[in-house]
Amino acid sequence: MTRLLTICILAVSLQGCAVGGLGLMLAATGTGLAAGAGVDHTLSGITYKTFSVSRNQLRFATLKTLHRMDMKVTTDKRTKALHIIEAVALDRIIEIELEPLTRRTTRMRVVANQGQIFFKDSATATEIIVQTATTLDTQSARQSSKRRKRKRSRSKKR
């Protein structure tokens, strides 16, 4: 409780400063509002999430999500350690890195640069991650449904 009170006081005292947004972000994080989404943010506007799927599965889901969000993909390349996807949306350049942690776990890093290099759009980066998670959930549900149908079909033939 003391920690929460300290964070709130800090947020209020920083409210008119150039770092006022930092104070409010700390308050939101301290109360669990930002952490509840399962998406991590850094102070530099970079957004992260780790998915329990392979790099290829996450790549396909990301490309499908960007297409659905009407963001034009300009780069889709694989390096030894990462898969890099870049897209554009209005005046934003979206940079996405997919880093395999294991064969079935991949970390997604999204940065939405708005205009100059110092202005980041965390809301857009977060939405890309959330929508990619939705795409993965939808794909998983479809695959489960197909497996159940095949299983029922096999059991009827016996």
C-alpha cells in the first residue's frame, strides 16, 4: 500500500513536468493496469511480448495481422538471429523483430516510430501485439476444430 501511495504522489508531483507522462505511466504500472495486458513497455516506447509459438508461426500471424490492419509491409527478412518485418501506416514506420528463444517460444518487439526518431506511438505498437495474439488464438481455434472434426469422422467410419 505504501508503494502504491508513493507512486501516486510521484505521479501527481511530476504532472506538469516534461516527465509527467512518466509519472502517470509509473502509476498505471504500479496499480497493475499496464501489466494486466501481458505486454511489456519500456520508457523508450518499445513494446514486447513473448509468445509460445515458433518464429514462423508468429511471422505468419504478424503478416496476416498487418494486412488486416491495412499496414503495408515494406521489409520481411530473416537474419541469423532475428526475423525483421517493417511496415508503414500513415506517418508511422513500424519495426517488428521476432526473436526465437526456443523452437516453440518467440519474443516479439514492436516499435512504432511517429515522424522523428524520438516520437514513439506505444498505443499502435501495443495494438499490433494484441491483434497478433488474437490472430494466433483464431488460428489455434480453427486447427482444434479441424482436428475434432477429423477425429469424429474417423470414429464414425469404424
